[in-house]
Amino acid sequence: MNKYRTLQQLGDGSFGSVIQAENLESGETVAIKKMKKNYYRWDECLSLREVKSLKKLNNHVNIIRLKEVLREHDKLYFVFEYADGNLYQKMRNQNGVLFTESTVKAYTFQVLHGLAYMHKHGFFHRDMKPENLLLVGDIVKIADFGLARETRSLPPYTEYVSTRWYRAPEVLLRSTHYSSPIDIWAVGAIMAELFTLKPLFPGASEIDEIFRVCSICGTPTAESGLRLAANMSFKFPTLPAIPFAECVPNAPDYALQIMTDMLRYDPHRRPTAQEALQHVWF
């Protein structure tokens, strides 16, 4: 760590803290994530999900680049390329001035491009949200792979992953057999938010989140609803669907079409990231 000089603290999470630093040899600005847990052996570090996924996904423009992994005094450090901000901050800084359609399209395309690469290489993210979509200029970089899973690793998976507002129904309803379609649901919710600058499903609790999803998407059909609620003795509220055109009035028809596809209850009916990229809207 001697070759890095700390510039400022950027954030602090449950797993670690992030600082902005300067590489004293090259003058490059980087972001360094220091893990809170102690790591006493290298093999312990190399088995971490974040290390495994980022090592395999390190060559895509829309995925944050991991420059090096360091272990010093039993502490683990990830050195990343530095990003100016994230989509959450970008939306807040708009002060209510809506993005143009072309801006929303560019951001959505890049997120799907990064996800398609990730899914193709056997990983899904599990925590897609605006804060984890970093910006280097106008380039979107998917970041924070602490919850990423390999697609080939077998379920059951952890029940509670991803920030509530972007959580797919199958995760809200405690399914342990989910996969990459949960990332697609999150992109649909993020895309709606990019158009309106307001979260589409801002639930105050898990049950409220399900209610908010039903209040827009309507009550799921008996078949998909029963399948979704198989793990909980849960009865869906009986609510009609609201057309997405009413919720996202500034989105054109093609954008509404792909948003609707991504926000389907049945994960098998959502497009893959690669299929979404072929949509006529792009």
C-alpha cells in the first residue's frame, strides 16, 4: 500500500470502506476498497466471490476494472479504476430536470451490455441498483460484486439479496431458486427511474414492496402467483395492472415495451440481457 496516497474517504459499508487514492508511481487516481474482515491466507482471499467474479470479468468496458488485490497486515485491499460518481448521484443532481430519451437509452444499453457479458461468463450480480452503477464520464460501470453468484453454482441461494426497491418478486417471496433474470427485473425498475427520477417501487418493507409491485403490475396470474408464493403462505392483493405509460409518461412506446418485458412476474418470460440488447428501441 506504500505506493498509494489517500486523498479522501468515499464510503463505508458493512463489508468494508472505500477511499480515493493516488498511485505515487503513475499519478493515476484509483478507488481502494479495504475489507473489514481479517484475511490470514491468500487462498482465503482468492476464494472470495468478489475476487473470483472480477478476475473473470475484468475486460469489459461496462464493468468496473479491478487493477490489483493486495494483502497487508492481514487486511485485504481491492484497487479499482476510479469513477466520478454513480447513477443515483447523477439522478439527484438533475434537480427534477428529466433526462432526454437518448440519455436513458445510452445508460440502459450500457448496463445491459455489461450484464450480458457477466451472464455469458457464468455470473449474475444480485444487487443491481443505481448506487452500484458507477460513472466514468458518460460510461456506466457495473460495480460491487460482493453478492455476485456463479450461475453454475447450485441453488438454494440466500433469500435476502439486493436492495428492496429493485428486488425481483421471486426474491421478495423467498425463492431460493433464482438466477440471472433477477438482474433483468432490476434493470427494468432502474430504467423507469431514469425516465422519471423517482423509484418505481419504493416499498417501505418487504410486504409493502410486494404490494407496490402488484399495484402497478397487477395481481399475478394464478399459475405464476402460486409458483412465486410457494415458499410463503402469502396471498396476493387483488389489484388491476396500471399501464406503464401512466407510471412513466415520458417514455416512448418502444421503451415501455422493453420495460414491460423486463418487469414480468415470470422470470422465464423476461428477456435475457443479450435479447434485450436486440430490441428495436436500441
